Amino acid sequence: GSKSHVEEMISHVFNTCSIQEVSSLKVQRQQGFLNLMSDVVKKFGFHVIEFVPVLMKLLLVMLEHTELQRKSASSLDESSTDLNEKDYEVGHSRVGKVRIMCFLRMAELMKQYAGAYSFLDFREKMTKIIQPALQKLPESAVIAENPPSLLLLLETISSHDKLIPLLKHDKSLIEAAFKCISGSTTNRVMDSALKFVHNLLTEGGLYDTEDYNYSMSNTERIGSN
């Protein structure tokens, strides 16, 4: 639980972080580490800001690994008739859970450290890795009760003027979030997508008013401006 122990652990991660290393870890251990990362950020705050690059690197490697697993599983699903359906569904679900947790941890890091650390060095890598999820985001948003984790990440990026340049690197990030605005999405999903739009219009709230209400009751007001 000490800061020195956390520093030692993160330094080890930096030296061994690779697709090969991540692939050797069971999904349950990956989930455990992602939970621990959230606790570390909340507990130590700016005391671990020096490790943000390491944590971002790890998250992107884990995300890349989940995409490779999902792609491999899809290919296997199409070519094999001998799959154990239950085992396949459980494994696919666990990989999906890791991907969700990675998006949420990235959002937490950016929200916590946007004002003190530049995430722009990761924009090319991040944009490339999230493309598969980005392409399916509008479809996911339509059937989701709550905002998909990737939409929450995009909303977080739009909420700070220092992060918005990440969106400008590739217009597909903005387009995907805009496509989540649909008459068939739930209020919660719609609210997240509209926050994204509002944040862009105010450059992350830089020109916002303190009493602005994001609730769905203001949807008509936003649309009429």
C-alpha cells in the first residue's frame, strides 16, 4: 500500500510492457491490475503524475491486445464448427470487460491530469488502436442503456481544452460521437453525446457558464441555438 511499493510496481511494468507480456497474463489478472490502477490514481493523485506516461503506455498495449484477441476470436468463429460456445462467450465477454476497463482508466487519467500533463504524444497510437471500437460505437450506442465506455472517454477528452487537440488529430473520433445522437438512444446515452457536442462548442467548458444544466430537459434549448 506504500507509495514506494507502487513506484516499484509501475517501474517494473514500464520495463516489461509489451503485447507478449500482456498475452501471458490471465484476463482476471489484467482486470485486477486495472482495478488497482484506479485505486492508485484516486489515492495518490498528483504524487504519481510522473508515472502517467507508463500507465498510458500500458493501457494502450492492453487495448491493442484485446483488439487482437477479438479479431482472432472472430476469425476462429467463422472458420471453426468445433468451438465450445459457452467457453467462447465467457472468454469473449472477459476480453470485452478488459477493453471497457481500459477506456475507463484512460478517461480517469485524462480527467485527473489533463491540466498538468500533455497527452498529445499518445494521439496517433490511441487513435489507431481504438479504430475498431470507434467504428462500432454508433451501433453500440443505439442498443446501450448507459453510455458506452468509449463514448465516456470521448466525452472526457472533449471536456478539457488541453485534451481537445486529441480529437482534432482524426475527424473519425468526432464523427463517431456525433453519430451516437439518435432518436432511438436512451436519455443517458443522448446526454453523454450532447455533453460532447456542448464541450466542443465551448472548448471544454472554457467559455461555459456556471449555471448551465446538462440534463435532458435542456435538449431543446441546445438544439435551438
